[in-house]
Amino acid sequence: MAKRRASESNGDVSKKPKEEDSDSEGEAGNPEETITEEMNINYEPDQMRILVDSFNEFCESNESATVKSLEKLVTEWAEKRKAENDSYIDITMFCQDYRRYLKTAMKVSIMGINDSSRITLRYLQDEKALVNFKDFPQKPPQVIQIYIKRNNLSKQLHELASAYEAFKNESKEVVEEVQEIHKQQEREYAQALLNFLTIHPHLTTNQITSIDSRAKSILKRIDKPSGARRSNATGKKKDPETAFSLWARTKADKYRDLSDEERDAKLHKKFAKLSSSELKLLEELAMASG
């Protein structure tokens, strides 16, 4: 009995029920351990607090900026500090520490409820939250995707060049058929966006504006008279095709549950893992299409 009491008084919790272990208080009990053992920081908290305060003041006029553009913003801020003869900032080290401190600060177990509610509310008010609606319309596939499906062609990357070449040499009737299907799907998508607005009357102004602008832009483009389209084509040069843009078309149905920004980041991450032979093929194809 004495040994048992001694074990309990020494804090032996190895036999504690699992549900108690996962309680939020257990997670929050050792935030200092997380910081010292995992973060490997460059700027101590007191130094970082002063720097973040200065950085936050610099970013106040740019509320639309996200953490994705952190390096760009920090570079601009560091240049401003240099021009004003403020202390030197190591951009790489600051960005590393910023993300490390942010990760710790965002732990659910230690975040203040007011802060978490403010962050959640800001997200829910933004257009990025629209993809969380179960009935939010999905973008239609690209023309080449429709053509691949129509002809039961392979979706594999190494077959993409063949698909583009085949479509390029297709008869006028087939090309017009595929383009008409795409046009009809885009029209249905635009109408679905407008219907979405009537079904959900409690959207924010930002969300309503985003959806309305997207729908009207699509309808304006697909219903433009052929003469106006030709005039516009001669007056404005189309952006050149790139290896990434070609590859991204093959992933038209991927990651549609993410916001445009998050989806783009995900695609770039996947694209960076392509083999050299795949990249070479895409680059050659992009040059040929240009």
C-alpha cells in the first residue's frame, strides 16, 4: 500500500485512462516544452514580439495579404527598415521563426477563445469559405478534359501531348462539338452560381460580390458575339502557355474542395515533384502551343 501511494504522489500517470490524456488541459500543460524542444528559434520571444509588432504595423494597410506571401512582405518590410536605419532583419530567420511561433500560438489548447472566434469569423466571412457549402457549384472541366473524356483517351501525363495533338488535328465539327459542350457547361455553372445566391440569403457582401462577378464574367465571355471576340483577340495577346498551366489542366477535377489560392499552392507542390522527363515533355508541349 505504501509503495502504491508513493507511486501516485510522484505523479505516475502511465495507467491514466486514455480519454483523460487527450483532454485539452493535458495538451496545454506543457507549451513551454513544445517551444524549447521543437522550435529551435533564432529570435527570443521578447525580440520577436518587438519585430512582429513592427511587421504588423507595416502590414495593416494590406488586409488581403496571407501567410503564403510572407517572404514577399517581410522583404518589403526589411527594405523599409533599412531605409529608415532600423536594426537589420535576417529575412529567412524571421520567416522561419514567424511560422514556428504562429504554429505554437495556433494550438487549440492554448489559444484564447476570443482570438479563435475572431479568426474563425474572419474566415467564414471570406469568399474562401464558400467551398465548404455542400451545394456550392463546382467548376466545369476544361475543353481538353472534355475531349479526352469524349474519346476515352488516357489521362496520364505522358499521353497528354498525344491528346493535344489529336485535338489540334480534329475536324472542325468535332472541335465545335467539344467547345459547345464546354460552353453549355460553363453557362450551367454560371446559372448555378446565381441560383446559389438565392438559396443562401445570409452570405456576406464580399461573398455575394465574388459569386455575382464570377457568374456575370462567365456569361459575358461565352455570350460575346463572334465579331467582338475576333476584335478582342487581335487587340489583346493571350498569355503564353506554360508547362505548369498545361499540367494543371489535367488536374481540373482535383482539389475542388479547396479555395483557389490553396488549390494553386497544392498543385504547385505536386508539380514540383514531377520527374525531369515529364517536365521536359511539358515544356516542349508549351513551346509548341505558343
